[in-house]
Amino acid sequence: MPPHRRVELGVTQSPEGRQVFGPLSVADNLRLGAYMRRDKDIENDRNRIFEMFPVLREKRFQAAGGLSGGQQQMLAIGRALMGKPRLLLLDEPSLGLSPILVDQILAAIVSLKTDGITVLLIEQNASAALEIADRGYVMETGQIVSTGDGSTLLSDPKVKAAYLGAD
């Protein structure tokens, strides 16, 4: 299925490695996220992104390539949200970020859940992911080896030993 069709069906993604359009401004990157939309809520949704990630409002005229890694990650998530998804795919959103920025990203994900957006989170920071997950799947070499709600997996001794650094 072509990418534009997926977006029409309500599926957007924020890929690993951010992949922002570096020479374009923050505002233009967000505008690109809404390229399939024809409704009148685009401006409201952009303002919602700015509320979620205030630093993006401050830097809206700056080239995306000049943002820090964490700011680029916020922009990539914001751009995906501009597609007005029902399902948001997030691939390694905490990769390479400081603990403070990881907390901000995770708080945003929790907020999206509350807004009714389904989030499929692929994350190697298993502890952080499971703390906010309704449901989790632990994979090993491409196979699901454990599944359950986030809190159950966090307390599972096998998951703790193999993925969370506990005995």
C-alpha cells in the first residue's frame, strides 16, 4: 500500500533516526505532516503540537537541521501527529536522548493515549516503555517470547532478568 493511502487510513509514523527535513523550518516540517489533510483543524493541531512541545513554537522559524536531537525527535513526532492519526507508530523515540528528554517524550505519549490515539511503540528502553504501556510484547530474534500488560511484564522475573537488568 502506498504511504499516502496509509495516511488516509489514519496511520502515521515517526521513524527511528528522526528523519526531519533539515533545510526546512520547524513550521514547514509540521506543515508537511498535514499534506494529505483538507480540513480546517490544521492550525489548531499545530498549536496543540506547540503546547505539547513548547520549544518547537520558540524555534518554529529555525531550520530543523539546527535543532538538538531531542528537539528533532519532538518535531518528528509532531509532524506525524499533523497527519491526524488514529494509529501512531513510534520507532525508538528515546534513542540517544537525555533522561529529561526521554521523560518529556514519554509524557507526550501518555497524553496521546488519553486523547484516544493508539500508539504502537517500538522501544529498546523496555523499562520506560512498559511503565506506560497498556499491553507489551517482548521479542527476541523476531519472535514474541512474552506478552501481557505493562505492569505484569515489568514484574515478570524472566523479563526483569533478560531485559531490565534485574535478577
